[in-house]
Amino acid sequence: MVTTIDSPFRYPTEEEARKAKRNAYYREWRRKKRLKEKKGQWGGKRKGAGRKKKVIEIFKFNLNKIQEKNLRELGEGSVKAGIQKLIDQHV
């Protein structure tokens, strides 16, 4: 005769797991609100800790059709590549 032993571990149901996940999210949200942290903050708790943000500068150009056509020819169909080649030539 084989006897079975009940598992000593209690596994949460789907609803309990969902509630626990939601509670953890709101607990973290309230902590950040209380400490006045931004939600998407980079870095750690110490000053200077964490990943450094990349410096990316975005430029906007107003080009007429002739300038666009010349840059496309220079960049072999790509205005972006044409601008890069033009900058490389003059630097």
C-alpha cells in the first residue's frame, strides 16, 4: 500500500499571484512618489551610481528639393548618409 504525503509548500492561486504582483507595483509606486523619484529614473541610490545617459544631439534641417536631391545622390539614396558624407568631407 502506497501512502501519499501532502506537499508542505503552499502555492498561490492565479488570483493571489495577480494581487501580489499588483500590490508590489503600487507599493513601489508609492515609495517613489514619497521619495519624489521619477518613474523611469536611471542609476542607483548613490550619487553618480548607475548607467550614464548617452549624449545624443538631434538636429533638424529644412531642405529644399535641390538640396535633398544632392544629398540623396551623395548618400546613394539616403539623405542621412549624404549628410554624414558631407560632414566627413569637410571635417
